[in-house]
Amino acid sequence: MTTRKPLGLPSLKWIAMAAVAGVVAGAAAVYVKETGIGNGGDETVSVECKLAKDRIAGITPLMKGQVAAMVAANEPRKLTAVSFNGPDGKPLTLDHFAGKTVLLNLWATWCVPCREEMPALNALEKEMGSDRFQVVPVNIDTGDDEKPRTFLADTGVDALQLYRDNTISVFNSLKKEGLAFGLPVTLLIDDKGCLISAMNGPAAWDSEDAKALIKGAIGS
């Protein structure tokens, strides 16, 4: 049996690359070992989220191998403060994705681990994206959309839409709730909009481990 560990530290290679990437909202882009996913001050616990505990129990054994850094939520809850712009530039919240299991990923073009995992996220969306599941990558570069759009085009990322927050407010919201310590940060949210697990640091999202985790989260 695999023993679950809190937010495992990544390799020295990832730490070194993240450390030179820059500073986001006052937090260096390195990965910090924590005891688990804490509760923030702005989350909303609902009846649906209380029921998500069974889903969390079901996917916890699947947090292994390439996705071993994923940590189950202590208390599933809705992240009401999280917002960003959609591909059309209009503001969105997580309510927009109701009915879908969502893998929400925060990334930036200056973050080397983020850049390296984008093709894997693209492959995951190509294989598993449906009316029940979606990868939602939110870019937090400052400035306009040109740089992230160019990066996605140059790297052949063609299955993912460009979601944006050039104010970095989405990162700050997750940091306040004890979910984000650096980039990339990835959240797994169930079809009721409840947070069920989170990860700081990169992962091989096109791996069999990752696909098994997503299937468990979807309930398929």
C-alpha cells in the first residue's frame, strides 16, 4: 500500500529552475512542504461539498506515482473568490464549469516547470476532455495576451483554451486559502464545484497515474 505524504518536495532540478523564474505576488516560485490543504477564510462549505468527502476517499489511493504530490482536501469547499477571464476576455468564476470535473492549472510563460508540463496537460485534454471533464489552464503573465498565445502556438498546444488573469488575483486568492505557494499550482474540482485535491509543482499529466486519478475524480 502506498503511504500518503503531504506535499512532497520536488527534485532539486525543479527547485533551481523555479527559483530563477521570478517572484509571483511576493512568493518565490519554489515549492514548500506543508501538512495538507488548509481551509481559507473565504471558502463556502455546502451540502454538495460535504458529500464530496466520499469522492475524496475514493481518489486518495490514486494519488501516487506521477501524481503523488497531489494532496486531498481536508474539507471540500467551493472557492468563491476564484475568478479569471475566459477565452473571450469576459470574467468567469468556477460556477461557469458546473457539471464538469475541472483540473484548474495556474501557469506563466516565465515559469520553466509550467512551460514543460503544458504539452502534457494538452495531451490530457485531448484524450479525456468531454462534457464531464475539462483542463482549465489560467495564465498569470502580466501585460496583454500576446506572449502566452505565442507560447501555446509555438509549442503545439492546440487543445487548451487560453484563460487569463494578468492581475495575479487568482494566485493571491489561492495563496490566501493556503493552496498556492508557487507555480505551477493545480486544483482538482468536482462536478459540483467543490475542491477535492490540490498540488504545488509540476506533474506528468499525460501519464497513466494522472489519467487514473482523473477517471476516479469523474467517477468513471
